[in-house]
Amino acid sequence: MRTRNLIVRGSAWGAALALAIAAAWVPGRAPLAQESGHGYGSDWESWKAGNSVADLASLQRGARDFLNYCNGCHSLQFMRYSRVGQDLKIPPKLLAEYLVPSTRKPADYITSPMPAADAESWFGKQPPDLSLIAQDRGVDYLYQYLTTFYVDPSRATGANNLALATTAMPDVLSELEGLKRAVFRNEQVAGATQPVFDHFETIVPGSLTREQYASFVRDIVNFLDYVGEPNQDHRRALGVWVVLFLLVFTWLTWLLKKEYWKDVH
Ligand code: HEC
């Protein structure tokens, strides 16, 4: 009876602990990029992706949008379509119908159809494979990169970027985001006058609002975060159980010790 009580009490305690740990593990959602009062974009360096690889719907949207908007130039050479389908719980029929190009098979790696030589001559450099870009640069950088394109007629692509100055990538999402101009102010830097970015001004609005565009970018960044380490969500979930098991096990061992030593004293 006493043991049974202990087990009942123990499992209630364990459940409470599990809840507490699970609550602490829910990844924080960063607020939408705020305007700082100095004009839109003046605080771009502090913009956060605020993505969560536990958000399956966001990953599914990110996969769809990546394949639509980015895969024409960028590959994910370590990832197969079928793996994306499995991990993101996309039914094989929908995967084959909407996400796998007609010339490819689900088991193929997500390469890009763009011939390397063409890429080289069009952009002056090859669009990099993005399998590990989220690991390499971090999700906040990716978010900032995709939200700070601006019109720059002096560039061959007509666009420039705050996160990667003189980027060779065209502003491929401008239809969604709209076109914006970067306003610079002159500042004395180390004795010389230099243009310093001040804020963005919208020239042509896009088909999405600023918030919709932010969440569109967040989904793609989320997908790239998942691609960089497809097991991360599973690994975290497993980690919680391992810690819980160790705690419960320690507690049982302590109870056993008490039980054994009871008669000795
Ligand atoms: C028309 C071709 C093209 C498309 C479409 C395209 N990119 Fe690019 N991308 C490039 C090129 C070219 C570069 C190399 C830029 C450089 O190094 O200056 C690049 C570079 C990048 C980089 C690396 C930036 C860095 O810091 O090195 C990221 C991240 C990226 N692209 C993300 C995306 C995403 C996400 C999409 C889809 C929304 C996309 N790209 C669509 C051509 C493209």
C-alpha cells in the first residue's frame, strides 16, 4: 500500500515536473520588428527571426515558399524531397503533386535546376547551397538579409542589401514586399563624412502588408533552420525525457536507500 501510494504520488509529481519543464521549454516568440521611432528600418540590426522549428504549419509554408521562390537558384544538397515530406508530415500525394518538380523523383536531393555556368555569367557568382546557411550565419541574419533589400540603380541587379552590402542576389521577393528606398544621412566617422543608413521609404507597395511579409520571411527562415539540423526538434524533446528520467530515477534510488537503511538505525 505504502509503495502504491508512493508511486501514485510520484507520478503526480513527475507529471507536474514534466509540465513545468515543458512550459519552460516552449521557445519564445520574438515580437514583430518594431519601428523605433526613427523611421522604418533604423533598428534593422536588432531584428530577430523569432521562428520555431516546433511550428509544423510554419515549416510547411516555408518549404512551399522555398521551393517556389528560392530553389530556382539555390539548392539544398543534403536534403531529399521525401525527407521533407516525412518530417513535415506532408502526405506523399500532395508532396508529389505540388512540391516535387515533374522532372524529379521524391527520393532525389533538392538540387537547383540552374546550370552553374549560367549562374556565374548572370550573377558574377554562384548562388550558394543553403543546406547549412542557418547554422553558418544564424537565423536572425537570414531574417535581416531577406528584409533589407533596397532599390539601388547603381547595381547590376538594381538592388542592394544592408546585411550583405553589394549582394549579387536580385531582390527576388520585391513583388511581395514592394520596393523600398534606403535613406542615408551624413555622419562624421573617424574624421571623414560618411553616409550612414537612416531608414527605409516604400516606393511601390507589394502584395503583402509589412506584417504578412515578416511572417512570410519567418517561415522560410524557419524552414532553413530545420534543414540545417533536421533532428533538432526531436533531439530537444528527447532531452526533456532524459532529464525527467534521471530525476525520477534519482528520487527512486533515494527512496530505496531510505528503505534499506531504515532497520539499521
Ligand atoms: C535569381 C537567383 C536567386 C534567387 C531566386 C534567390 N537567390 Fe539567394 N542568392 C543568389 C545569389 C547570386 C547569391 C550570392 C550573393 C552574394 O554572395 O553576393 C545569393 C545568396 C543568398 C544567401 C547568402 C547570403 C550570404 O550572406 O552569403 C542567402 C541566405 C539567400 N541567397 C537566400 C535566398 C532565399 C531565402 C531565397 C528565396 C526567397 C533566394 N535566396 C532566392 C541568387 C538568388
